[in-house]
Amino acid sequence: MRLDRVITSGIFSLDGGDYEVDNNVWIIGDDNEAIVIDAAHDHRPILEGLDGRKLAGIICTHGHNDHINAAAALSDETGAPIYLHPDDAMLWEVVYGDRRVDNTLADGDLITVGGSEINILHTPGHSPGGCCLHVPSEGVLFSGDTLFNGGPGATGRSFSSYDLILDTIEKKLFSLPGHTTVHTGHGDSTSIGAESPSLAEWRSKQ
């Protein structure tokens, strides 16, 4: 599997607040086709990262604006369909109004690109429709904003739940092999084995 990362910068807006953020945009596939995970802020560097490959899909791990605000422009340029879990439709509509996604994500879905099979894990907590992408053959997880290097994704804002994100991480993510590399939506990558020992500490903060 070919893996590329593009870092884009922009504004995350929610609950009346605006925050400057850097986002990891992950491009996975092979030398002929790829999918983009979280088209953030500016579609132009993402197109450069594709390097002429066919774009088979744009996968949104969740509907916060900083993870979807380049999705439509990227789709318009390439013709690639946009995927999002339906539980985040209300977040999508804040950015795009009447425009709809092309396909919905569901727990257990399988997506194949460049010969690699990707498992969709529904991982609510940061948002109701949050999803992670697991590539078992490569020992890789793309966690969006569900799990970061050093802790769970942010909660305390609209549509989020700290209790739920911890339950989700324990049941859906920490059941994966410890050597699984976790590529996050922001910041540095980590691993399941590096993060799982901290679960009890995170729960003590409930």
C-alpha cells in the first residue's frame, strides 16, 4: 500500500468558536488509484499529492468543517464520490447546505483500493457519525479525531460525549493488535499499544 500525507491549514469552527488548525490528509492506494481520507481546507495540495492517480473516493471520518471543507471542490475536480456516516449529516449541512454526500458509511463496510481492503469502524464520541478506517493487511488505522497521540479526541462540544468516546475506543480500537500504527487527523502518529495502557487514567477523568 502506498501511503502519502498532505498537511493543510485552516479554521475549525464549532459552537461559535474559530480555531486555527493543521490537518493530516491521508492518501492511500497504489500508483494507479487512491482514496483521500479527510479533504481538509484546500483541495489544491491534495490534488498535487494524488500525483495524477485516479481518485476512487473521498472518505470523511466525520463531519466537522475542518475535515470536509475541501471535499466538494476535490470531488468537482476529480469526479470522485464523497463518503460520510449519516449520523453526521447535520454537521455536513452546516458547510454545504443542500449538497448531499454521494455514499454513506456504516460499521463493517469494506472498501477496496489499490488491492488493499479497508474496514470501516463506526466510532462515535467525538461526533455521532465518527468513523475510523482499518487496513488489517498493513497493520494501520486511520483514526480521524477519535484517537490521538496521547489521548482521545476532544469532547465537550455539541454532539460529543466523553463517556461514549472512551467506550468506543476500548471496544472498537483497543481490540486491534497492539502493533497497529494509528495515523491521526491532527498531529503525530502513534500505535494501539502505546495508547491502550492509558485507558484507566482517561476513565478516572470522567
